[in-house]
Amino acid sequence: MAERLRFPYMFWAHRESFLSPYCLSQSGMPVPSTDFLGGLEVDIGHPGVDAEPALVAGLAELFRVEPERVLVTIGASSAMHMAAMQWFRPGARVVAELPSYEPLRALPEFFGADLRLLERRATDGWTVNPEVVREGLAGHSGPGHVILTNLHNPTGVLLEADRVRAIAREADRAGGVLVSCEAYMEFLPNERRVHAFAIAPNAVSIGTFTKAYGLGALRVGWMILGEGLVGSSEGLLDKFYLGYVDPPTPSLRGAQRALEHLPELQRPLREIEAKSRPHWERWLRETPGIDAVVPEFGIIAFPRVEGIHNTAALVPFLQKEFQVDVVPGEYFGRPGHLRVGCGVPEATLVEGLARLGRGLDAWRARR
């Protein structure tokens, strides 16, 4: 009997998400020019000698925290895994958002925690009500934790600081932590960013170079601990060592170089925001049969497709007949929706959205 897959989205993402020339399924920026790596030699020395401490120091400076609050991870994914190993154990309860990136739902169950789903609703602007978090954590004798994404994956919606603070307070009331995956926070201007670690002592923020900078192949991410979680640092590192031992030194060197060139690496995003995103916003707001909350920042949205519930069947049809890729909502626990990205050149996006619209009309006409 085949084992139940806990992360089927990633199988699809690796095998089927990019079958078409008009690929609107991606949630991060394309790979940038590698000019910023010019002159960087391949370093295969031990990362603990210099590469890792240097990157920790650079991230600590960037986020204005003490280095002991920064952990370098292998992308945001290993950070979520480490957090789950540390806190989502048998006897704990975890409130996770829905719709959601699959690991938020899979990891608590995998490690034996009691999972409770927190419904985000389009009618509420896809936000989170702290009182509903309290209800989800209530009536349990063990510690109660919360895991969410901010910006929200798949809708792109931002949770503002007051709401994050209130959610962390509910986790603290339950003797737990708030794990905030902020992989998409780099899409925001600095003055609008909301980092949970800076708001609540019982919160941890997870970040990455993958989404806004297109550097996913480096596989470098980070965890930044709220001031009340510094004592968890060695326990989290122990989980990292159990799974990975060391981060790759060449990746750490590349990430350090990226830190030194962040304004340059942000230019492709600024171009997408100026040229591509306005077409995407207009399509989301004005296309008949599309019901969307248009996020203020970022390059993803999660519209409901009126009259179509089985979006898992719709997407292969769109790929085959109209050569456009989008993500079915089933992978986020919400059929009838599509995650649609705009992080592609303007001409590609305009044609891709036109094909998507024609494909939706054709699918509806088949009934």
C-alpha cells in the first residue's frame, strides 16, 4: 500500500508546474543575473570557520538583532521543519491557517501534535481573527502554538503588526509560540515590513532569499528568534544538526554576497511592480467570473473562479489547450481557487492572462 503523500504540491511543482510557455504558477521572482557573484571563488572549507558566522553577523545587522537570535537554515523549508521538531510534539496543539502552504498543515501532524485549522476567508479579506485563534487553542492541557505565513501564501495578504501581536499573545496565553513564515516579506518596502520576532518575545520569524530575489537555488534561509526564545537556540540547532549537519559553504558565500547587493537584486522586482503588476491587478478586478482580493504587495493572488469547483482538473486542461500554467487551489486546501502569479515579463503576463481567461471560458462552455 502506497504511503500517503504529505507534500503533493511539491511533486506537482517539480514535475508539472512549468509545462507551458506562459507560466503564471511561480510564487517567486525569476533567477536574476549572476553578475553580483562575479569574482566569488568556490569555497569548500568548513562553514563554521567563517562563512556561517559572517552570514549570521550580516543578517543580524540587517534585522538589527543580536547574532545569538539568528540561525542560518537551508531555505525556509528547513526552518519550518526545525520549528516543528522543536515545538510541535505530542501533547501540543497547533493552530494552522487554511488555505495554506501544505507544510503548515502536514508538519504538526507528522510530529504528533493536535492540529486545528484556522479558516481565513475571502469575505474577511483573508485576514486572521485573534479571537478565532483563541478558540482554536482553548480546551487543551498542553502548550498551544500558531503557525502562519505573512505575507499569506497563497493570497498575498499582509497581516499588520497589531494583529500579529494579538495572535502571538494568544499563543503565549496557551504557553506556546508563534511561528511566522515571512518568506514573502521581502516584497514590501522596509517601512511596511512586519516581523513577528520584533513584535512578540514568543515569536520566531522565518525568511529566505528565494522569493523576492529569485535565489532559491542557494537554499539559504534564516530564523530570527523573539527575545523570549533565545534559550531555544541550541535546541533548534540540535534539530538542524540531526537533519543537515552543515549548510553548504558555497551557498553561504553566495548569500553573503547577496546581502551586499540587495538594492541591485531588488531591481527586477521593481520592474515587475511597475510594468507587469498593473495588468495583473486589472485582470483580477475586472475579469468576469473572477472573485479576487487583490493584495497590496507581492506577486501572488488567490482568486475564486466562479462556477468551477474542480480546479485540479481545470489546470491540466489550461496547460494542454491554452499553454498557461497556474496552481490549483486544492494544493492549498481550497478547491475552486487558483493561485495566479505576475512575476514574469510584461508581454508574457499579458498573453498568459489572456490565455487564462479564454481557457476559463472554454472550460465553462464544456458543461
